[in-house]
Amino acid sequence: MRKLGIVALGAAAALTLAGCASGGSGASEENAEIRVWLVGTDTPDEARQYLIDTFEEENPGSTLVIEEQSWDGLVDRLTTSLSGSDSPDVVEVGNTQASAFTSAGAFLDLTEYYDQLGGDDLLPGFVEAGSYDGKFYAAPLYSGARLVFYKKDALAASGLAVPTTLDEYIANGEKLAADNPGKSGIWWPGQDWYNALPYIWENGGEVAVPDGEEWDAQLSSDESIAGLEQVQQVMTNASRAPKDGNETSPEVGFCDGTTLQLSAPSWVKWSILAPADAEAPGCPDQEANLGVYALPGMDGGAAQVFAGGSNIGVSAKSAHPELAVKALEIILSDEFQTIYGENGLVPAKLSLADTLGTDEVAQAIAAAAGNAKLTPASPKWADVEAAGILQDLFVNIAQGGDVKALAEQADTDIEAILNG
């Protein structure tokens, strides 16, 4: 994920069949309406208004409209819209979804604009996610490394300190759960596979790696199994979350007191601190009790965590590609990206890291983001997510299933998709 959301099987194939031609219809660049699809509510209103105002000021006679999309079913909608005659011009996609579109020709080739969009200042992992066959199609939009949020009073009451290793983190979670019956020392709903990746990586395992022209799934390797067994330990002993639940709305348990620690994207801080009268209320009165740190690694330091976030590109069927690129330049500008940083999201540019501030959240973000990783860079990875292979794996692990057998089956299913 970033992004949570169900993606469509065969997305790449469907888009390829659509025959996306670069540059769209070649319609006049004057007095045009540029449609920008942003997903979810992560992009602040201030940034949205800056984009609209700046674009319309710099391109008199043209307008820019932001159409907010939901993550659920996004790839289905993009598959249809990007291959049709009424395509949006600029679109956001989750970083794990990007390769399904770049490989299918759904995005405009932005290679010639690479330097003016930020060049080597752009987040390198997201540049890789947005590139295909040596060409650059989708720029980074923002990132958000996963952090651990915790209740300071709960840790103190159990005589615990902020952990410095992954083993200490697990032990802390178990003790918090034991000391507080019915509460999660580490909140972990069964479907949440994003939080399992650090355990795999920190033990030296991988999900899948290239092997010549194919992919080799490695969840059943000895290293990965060691990580998966730790995951089962946490899910069994430290979490009271539903074994088949998903990771949405993590702020609810923190605010009602049933979650004492949770690992979540950095932007969850703002969900926890959302005003009580917000559409999705948080608990701003608990700000003084909200602690945060980077998930520790096996041997200390920050663990390798999944880098949530988004890429953004121009539809290959945009009727106004030149104006769409101009809108993208504004989105990648220092001014727009600074707004992300000031709202707790990692900007698309390395040089803007200091916009995150200097508080403990900013420091934790910097530590986590510096060691973040992405999912396998296969155009078919979106299909793996769509098939629910990892969600099912971790629900079964949460329910006490045999880790080795489950991992072997998951490897078989992943390879069938990635190599199919």
C-alpha cells in the first residue's frame, strides 16, 4: 500500500489491450480543464488549493479540478478510466500499484521531464516504483514510513522503556497485554500484512526476488519463517485485535483505550489528534500521552519497514498532456511538497526532509524512512494484492495455523501470479 484498497486482477493486461497512446487526442492546450485524481484525504486542503490557484494563475483560461477517489476499488476505476476516451489527466496511485500501470503503457513517458520534476532529488525507491523498462512514468508524490505510536502512561505503569531491539519490542507488547487484560499491547488485526514485512526483512528473509526472467517467492525460507514465527507470537500474545480484521481506523482503539501500542503510517498521528467534531474524530485531549518511535531492528537502530505512499503520473490518454505536465510540476514543487512535510508526510524530495520538523515524530519518521523498503517491483504485484494471498496468510497465522505450511502455499500462489 501504500495503500490499503482492493486492486483488480489482470489490471496490466486490461490496460495493455486498451492501447493507450501517448499524448491523447492532441486537443488545444488553451481554455482546457485539467482533471486531477487524488486518492483519500492524505493530501491537505491547503495543498489542494495551492495546486488549483497556482495552475490557474500560470495558465490563464484553463482550470484545474481535483476529483477525490477512494482507495477501495481504485485500480478497477483506473483500469477503466485510463483506457477510455474520458480519461483524467493526472492520477495518484499507491506505490505498490504503480508498476501495473507503467508496464501497460497507461502513463505518459516522463523521462524528458525527469530533471525538471526533481531529478535525483526525488525519493529513489519511488522513482524505481514509477519506472519501467528504463523509462520514467510516475513520480513520487509522498511517503510515510511506519512508526510505533504508544501510550506513555501504559509503558510507565508496566515499568517499560522504549525498546531498542525488535525482541524488546515484542516482549514489551506481551507484557502490556498481560498487565492490561483485554487490551492490545501491540494492536495487530489479522489482515495487516504491511506490518509483517519488517519481521521478515529483519530476519534476513524476502517476499520474492528476481531469478532470471522469473520470480522466486521466499516466504518459506528459513529466514522468512523465523520472522513469521515472531509475527504469530505477537498476534497471539500481544494483540487483542480481530484475527480476521483489517488495519483501517487504527486511531479508534488508541482513543478508546483498548490499544496501548500500534505500528502505523506516520500520518496516523493526525488521525489520532483529529478534532472531536471531525468526520473521523480522534482524541486531541490525549496528545500529551501520545508517544512515538521508529520500530527497532533486530540488532538495534531502525528496522526495515514498508514505505507507504503514492506515485503520481499523467494519463497517456490525457487530451492536454502539456498542461497535465505543468500541473505535475506544481505538485512536485518545493512549495507544494513543503505542505506535505508540515503535515507529517514525507515529501517527494530528499532535500525537503527538514520540513517534517524536529519533534519526536519528525525524528522517528527520519529514522524509519531512511531504512524503508518496497514490495517486489513486478508489474504483476498488484494482482498478488488483489488475490488476497498475503491477507489470507496472516489471518491464518493469527488464527494459529502452521507457519511453514502456510508460507509454502503462499509462495506457490505468489509465483503462479508473478510468473504466469
